[in-house]
Amino acid sequence: MDNTEEFINLYLDDKLKVSYNCGTFICNEIYYSALDYIYTNKSNTKCAFIHLPYIYEQTINKKLNTPFMELSEMKKIIYKLIEKI
């Protein structure tokens, strides 16, 4: 399945949203370096980049209403994602 939004709607959590921007610094470098490596080596490897939200404990000194997700919930979503890929 090549459609990311369809994949999320079918298999994952409604709290997730698709972003086509992996960031402008380290995240971007890691993702595009991985894609370049796969392309250069003609690998049949799949690649995805997932930004994870803060866990609650990380939001204590952040501004009010900073998004977070419980670690157990993140783990369930990640396991489900890996299983479906």
C-alpha cells in the first residue's frame, strides 16, 4: 500500500496525522540519508520516518496544552505499524 493516509486510516490510530515534512535539521538529514542509501544501493528496503510526541513527563515544564501521548499507547501504535509494513 503506497498511500500513507489510507494506511493510517485502515490500520492505526485516529490520533495520528500525516505530515510530509520530516523537519529541517537532524530528522531531515537522517530520513533523506536513509532514502539515499536505499536508492544508491538499489535496496528493496522500506523506509519510514515517524515523529513521536512527548510523553507526559516531558511536558511538565513546557507551555500549557503541549501535545503528548502515553508511552504505552505509542508502543502499541509502533508495533502495529511494524507488523503491517
